[in-house]
Amino acid sequence: MVTGDRLGERFGRLAYGGAVWAGFGFLLLPILLVLWLSFFSNEILSLPPDGYSLRWYEGLLTKRDFIDGFILSLEVAVLATLAGLAVSVPASLVLVRGRFKGREAILNFLMAPLIVPAIVIGAALYIFFIQVEIATDIPLAGSAPGLVGAHVLLTIPWCIRLLTANLVGLDPAIEEAAASLGARGWVILARVTLPLIWPGLVAAALFAFVVSFGNLEISLFLVAPGETTLPIAILQYLEWKLDPTIAAVSTLQVVLIGAGLFATDRVVGLARVV
Amino acid sequence: MAALVLDRLTKHYGDHAAVDTLSLTVADGEFLVLLGPSGCGKTTTLRMIAGFVEASTGQVSLGDRDITREPPHRRNIGVVFQNYALFPHLSVFENVAFGLRRRKRPEAEIKTRVARALGLVRLDAFADRMPKQMSGGQQQRVAIARALVIEPDILLLDEPLSALDAKLRLEVRQELKALQRLLGIATILVTHDQDEAMSLGDRLVVMNAGRVEQIGSPQELYRQPASRFVASFIGRGNFLEGVGAGHRFTTRHGWSLPTARPVDDVATVLIRPEAIHLAPTADADRVPARVALVTYLGPMTEVVLELAGGDRLVAEQASGGWLDRVEPGQDIGAGIPPEAVIGLGAEGATRT
Ligand SMILES: Nc1ncnc2c1ncn2[C@@H]1O[C@H](COP(=O)(O)OP(=O)(O)O)[C@@H](O)[C@H]1O
Ligand SMILES: [Mg+2]
């Protein structure tokens, strides 16, 4: 009996380990494959490759679409992240500290963009912007504020999630102590609250940046004619070419985001905040 | 002038009154202790004084300043919290300097005042530490220094010792008392621990369900509790039910005993265990009593007595002599001086 139990336990542990590694493999394999492909020298994908080269990376430097797309994505993501934080910091403070009617409803409302498919958000915003334009002559669709505003919807849920998680662990007595010592509201925020949720703030900024930077569905509806974000540039390129250029762009993106994650982990310890 | 006056202070949460028309005065340099069971409104009272919660009605005055509607940062009140509430991202020095920096004091003055405050709590050597690197007792002393350095008009402490272990609690308690005497700062401390209250307070305010039950010195509260609630909260006692008339109280079991004060309309009397004088035999001053239980407590021996009528009394007397040899079942004598029989008013009513 005892041996049977031991065997069962051992088998269970093996199966568990196997499942974990299979999961990792499933997640990582495509990325590793892309990484590998980006160095193939042949234009038409085939295995094994004819040879290896950096020509796809060099080629990127001459492709205006990708460069412009990268710059626009960067601008949009930075602005959407800053705006998302500006909204989410006060909202999180109120949501964590406050005990009022409708608190749950507001929280769910702010988290909603995580649940609604991005393509639906994009289409809905497009229609909404057009209606607004018809009514007021303010051209939102295809404008920079419209695009950034739409991306802010994406960044808010991530910011709220990470900030509230950090704020819950912050003893309100610490802020009260600051008040009793003569600190008014904004001084408390700047000197006590924000420094104490700093890890959450950094993580929120990082995640917000990543979701905005990688977003395709919403941008697709809202970019100005002739302009592209990086994901749109990739999509458009794929429509008539299938060479490893895409793999090179993707690899650069992965490296960029990976570096961001690594730096964040160094500064605040990601395991602690996410 | 009084340091602090609370005038009919009230806080409602919904239709529940957490604090109900509470009035009290703290004299300059006085150490006042708010004592009461959990949930009786002590913290809410303190938080209204500090300005963290708004009073529903009533008034808080600091000196001749009405501060009822002032935000906390303009009150100049030192607050010490149960869980220290130090700024974890700041060094001990910066924690203590925080209030002075808000007051825009020059750097040199900050240096000397922080050093002096840390000296008061014997933490001079710890200025560069982070709070995390210190023990609970040390952290609480930093919190005390941080509250004192701003020279507050009053110092508020909410169960400041309850997060410490028993030995440290005694140590910090002594230090707190010495410090308060030294600085002569008006102080209110909240606790549910009667020992702490008795040993620290010049005056005690016993609270029950949002109201003041009684205010007085530790001696007054012990000797002349106004209600059964106060009597049972401070020290231990025998409570006998019955009817009083003139200078005589008759228990439900028919035992009649003389009292020093008139006990008309009194339904409960209190007899403190140590007020009962035990002797090996009954006599004119001592009623016969049978020993039910003996507990040796070192310097004191506790004896549970059964009286002929059925009344039970707990008595406590210095150990030694015949008392060391007393056995359950033995018949002895119990003397109860008339002044030891204290008539208690109905719940909440003050009676002296
Ligand atoms: N923010 C609040 N909302 C609702 N009820 C509260 C709040 N704070 C305190 N109370 C209630 O007020 C009463 C007194 O609480 P408190 O002042 O914390 O008591 P104590 O400090 O004596 O234990 C309790 O019944 C408590 O439940
Ligand atoms: Mg309390």
C-alpha cells in the first residue's frame, strides 16, 4: 500500500512537471521559431534554411512603413500610458479607500475593456467618432487624440489592476500619520503614497505600454489614412509578402519588451508586484 | 487653561452612534486614558480629535481654538498608532524630520531637534536605520519621537503598546510615562487594558457603548465605581444582588450586612476581594463561612467562600500563618467592614 502511494505520488509529480514544461514549450516555441526564422537567408521559407544572414534586419532600415509605424506606436503608447496612469492613480485611491455605493460598478466599468473584444471596441469607437464628427464637426476618427484616447481605454484596466493591488497593502494609518504631521493632501500623495506604491506604478506603466504598443484591432479602425502603427505595418506587409522581414520586426519587438521587463524586474522585482 | 475640550462630541455611522454626546476636558500636562471594551468608541473619539473622521455633532477645542472643522494637517496634534505607521521608505531620521520639513524649518534646526527627539527615546544611534531593520519596541519609540518633535498641543496614542510582546510592553509603558512627565505634554491614550490604564493615567475615562461611564482617578474608579460595568472593568469584585434600605443591604439569599453609606434603592453592591478580612474562626465582626476553594498565588491567597444563606464570595488576603494551612470544607470567619460595601447605581448612572 505504502509503495503504491509513493508510486502514485511520484507519477503525479512527474505528470505535473511534464505539464508545466509542455506549457512553457507551447508558449515559447513559436517565439523561438520566429527568432530563428529571422536569420534565414532565403526569401521563401523552407526547412532547412539555405543559410543565415542579417539581411532582413538591414532591410528594415530602408522600409519607411516600419520605421514610421514604430515611431507612431511609440508615441501613442507613451501618451496612452501617461494618460492611463493619470486617470488610474486617483481612481485606484478612491476605489481602494472609499466605501460608497456603486464602487463595484465603477471598478467593473473601468475593467470592462479587458472583457470586450478589442475589435468590438475599435469598431464601436469608429462609429461613435463618426457620429460625433457628424454632430459637431470635430474630426475624431483618424486624429491623434482619437487614437490615443482609444488606447487609454486599453491601458486603464491594467493600471487599475496593478495599482489597486499595491494600494490594498498600504496601511492608511501611514497617510494619516503624514497628515497629522502637517502634510496636506497632495504632499501626502507625492511624499508618501506614490513612493510607497512605486513598484506598482512602474509595473502598471510597463504593462500599459506593452498592451498599447502591440494593439492592432483598435488602431486599425482609428489611424489616419496613410498612417500606420507598427502592428498595422506588419499586417499590411503580410498581405503581399511572406519573407522573414516580419520575423525580424517581431524579434526586435520581443527584445524591446523583454528588455523593459528585465529592467522593471531589476528596479522593483516583478514577482512582488504582479 | 484646558489643553483640550470635547463638547458633546458625537459620531453616527448610519443610525448607530459610535460615540454619543461625549464631553471631557484634558488639563495642561495631564495624562488621560480612555478605557473600555473593544468597539466602545475609543478609536473613533481619538480619530475625531485628530481630524481623521468628521464629528457628526459636537465640538473639539484645542486651547481656545475650535478645531472641529480643521483638517488634520492644520491641527498640530501628535498621533501614535497601534501599528507604528512609520514611513517605510524613509530612514529613522527622515521619519522624525517629516513634520519639521512640512513646517519648513531650517536644516540646522531640523538636525538638532530630530537628534534631541531621538535622544529622548534613547535611539540616538539609530538615525540612519530603516524602520524595517528595527524591533517593534524601537519602531514604536521612533513613532513617539516623530509625534513629539513637532511640539504638538496634545499627544494621542491609540493602543500604542498592544502590538508589543508582554515584556517590551512594560518597558515602553514605563518609558512613555516618564517621557510624558518630563515633557509635561497633555496626552490621551486609548487602551482596553485596565493595568495599562491604571498605571499610566492621571485620570481614566471609562467608556461603554459610545458613552462615558465614569471619569476619575484610578483610585476613585477602584474605590467608588459608579456602575457595575466600571466595577467589573477595573479590578475584580464580588457583586451581590438584593435590596438596600438606609445603612443596610439584604442579599437575595437573605444575608443582611451593614453599609457605611446609605444604600436606598441600591440593587447591587460590590465587595472587593481584598476588603474581606479572614480569620480562623467567626466572631462578632466575622460571619461564619465555609471554604469552597483555596488558590495559592504566592504573596496572596485567594479563597472562595460559601455563606450559610447561599451567597458566594471571593476573598483575597496576604498569604502566611494559618491561611497557608486552610483546606476546602473548613469553617472560618469572614469580616466585611461596612465601608467595603459599595452600592452601585443602575448601568450608566453616576452615583457617589
Ligand atoms: N468607518 C466605520 N464605519 C462604520 N462603523 C464604524 C466605523 N468605524 C467604527 N465603527 C463602529 O463604531 C464603533 C466604535 O468603534 P471604535 O471606535 O473603533 O471602537 P474601539 O476603538 O473602542 O474598539 C464600533 O461599533 C464600530 O463597528
Ligand atoms: Mg480601537
